[in-house]
Amino acid sequence: MKKKFFISFLIVSMLLGGCSNYKELNQVSIVVAMGIDYFPKEKKYHVITQIFNPSAIASATQSGSQGVPVIAIDEKGKTISEAVRNVSKKGSRQNIYSHVALVIIGETLAKEKSLNYIFDVFERDSKIRVNIPVIIARNKSVDEIMNNIAALDKISAKSIVGKIKNTSALLGENQETLMREAISAISSSGREPVINGVSLENESETSQTLENAYKVNSSYDKINGIGIFRDGKLVGWLDGPPAKSIQIIDNLIKETNVQIPCNKKDYDSMELTRVKSKTEIKIKGNIPIININIKSIGHIDEVFCNANFDKAKTLNKYERSAENVIKQSIEKGISEVKKLGGDAFGFGEKLYMVNPKIYKKYEGNWNDTFKKAKVTISVDVQINDVGMRRKTYPY
């Protein structure tokens, strides 16, 4: 009898029980992106929350009309937490941050304050994830970047994340940086974080309206360079082909290409795949000696000069030319990062992995030690495909 009573009580408890923190969807706002900047004169943080607008989607499917897909609410505070809580004064629903897809940091904030303090609140708060992309608004305010309504993906966070993934897969100058990866780099004394920049192109008065999405020549966000840091603060930018040096040394290149000079005016193009690098580092006389060996498979994908690819000497010539272009690009990338002063390549981490005792001697001022490094680069490119056409046009 007691057993039957206990089972009945258990069933009833399960049926009547519920979640204490349960909320209806019409009681909450889903935050899809966050922007954070800093106002030095006021000494206050500026937080922008971009909220998904479900009524816009509903109206579009039911009546054919469409509202703005996202709503931006911003506030200021002495801390990031205070600014976020101040947002509640302007919103009728409680914000949910578990679906944040992107965090955009203002360039002023990245220069004025260390990333240690920017990300501290995200790590401490269990309501938000740290495995989300982070990016820096370059030459524009966070508001202008994150609230531009793009033509294809009207939610700018989705648009920017898609562009990072797209360009990293095809060009290789940028690579998606997750917040947890930036935190890991900050925590390491042998590596500085690298974070992509994003700028706004073709800006107009309608950039933050639906009208922008229906223009052929609309404004758009563009992935623009890699931010270089020292001691957690943004100190400069690495742009163009030299930016590939970071991805190549870290073995993050999926696919890229190089432009090979074939005469005084024209260039031919070679696609590179299976780009693999190996770095050896040691200390000699308080100077890091770094040897970088790079191997890659090449595919000729565009030709503007007469060349007979049936001949081995032609292939050898193109291989040597590609090797020189890659070597010069990496040398320039390392040189520019040295001038800025932060080890964006993680050479310190690599030294620690092979010889932690030696690295401990330089751990306190590794960035200064890195600036003295002597780097030797060797590149080996093997062409295994020249495309569908072996002979060029007779011009």
C-alpha cells in the first residue's frame, strides 16, 4: 500500500512540477549581437544590444510587409555590467543573452583599455557564451557597423560572421577569432591575441533602414585587416597579403592564392592548398633564432603571359616565383608585427612547448625579446595542376 502511495505521489509531483525560471517567449527579448565601446571624456562604457524583432518576420509572412529585423538599444555606465543593466530602462522585456552570435568592440575601447577587463564580465557571467566570434569596429563607431542593414543577411551579426568564414576559407588574410581564443591568448605570456577588423563601406543616410537592403549599391560591412595587440591593447593593423603570415605560421590556411609577376606589367595567379608550416625556435645570445619551413601545393588558376606548361622548366620557374612571393610576404608580415611590438605569431608559446626552462627567463619581457628575433624562412611549392588549358592563347 505504501509503495502504491509513493508511486502515485511521485507521478503527481512530476505532472504538477515546473521550472521556477520559466518565461513565455513574449516576455523576453533575444539579443543577437552586442557592441561595446568607451567614451574617454566621460570615462564610461557604451553598450549596444541588438535585439531580434520577431514581429518583423511575422508581418512579412502574413501580410507581405516587413518591419526592421533588429532593434538596437544602447546605454552607458561606469562598468559594462552597469551599462547592460541600464538598458533595462529602455526595454519592456528581459534580455536573454544566450543567443548572442557576435561581439563588436570599438576601436577606442580596444586602444584605451586592456582586453583583460573587456572580457572579464563575459567569463564571469554564465548567461552568455565565450565561444562566439569577436571583432573590432575599424574607423567607424560600433553603432554604425552593427546596425547597418545588409541586402542579403539583414541581421548584421549573421552577415559579418558569414563574411569572416567566407574570406578565411578563400583568401586566408583573416581567421575567425572566438572570444575564448582571445582570452587564451591574453592568458599566455608568449602570444598576443589577433582580432579581425570590420569597416563600413558606401555609408549613406539609409544604411540603418530597410531601404538600404533594397538598393543595388547599398552600404555593407567589410572585413578589414587584423588588429595587432601588445599587453592586451590594440597597437595597429596588419593589412593585405602580409596578414596571411599569421594564418600560415599557425597552420590555419585552408586555401589562398598568390599573384606572380610574369613580366614588368602583368601577373599570373596561383592557388595554394595544403599549406603546412613548421616552426623551430631557439635562443642564442639572448636573441630568438626562428626557422620557418613552409610547404604547399600550387594550382595555376589564371595566366596573362605566354607560358608553355608542357615544359618542366616553365613549372620550375613558376614554383620558384611563387616561393619568393610567399617568402617576401611573410617576411613583411613579421617585420610589421615586430614594429608594433606584440608577438601575434605565438613564437613565445612555441618556445615554451620545446624548452620551458629557457622561456621562463624571457617570460616577463617576451614581446621585447621577440622584436630582436632573427627569422629564416624557406618555402617549397609544388605545382600539380595547371587547369583545363595547358597552352595559353596565341597573343
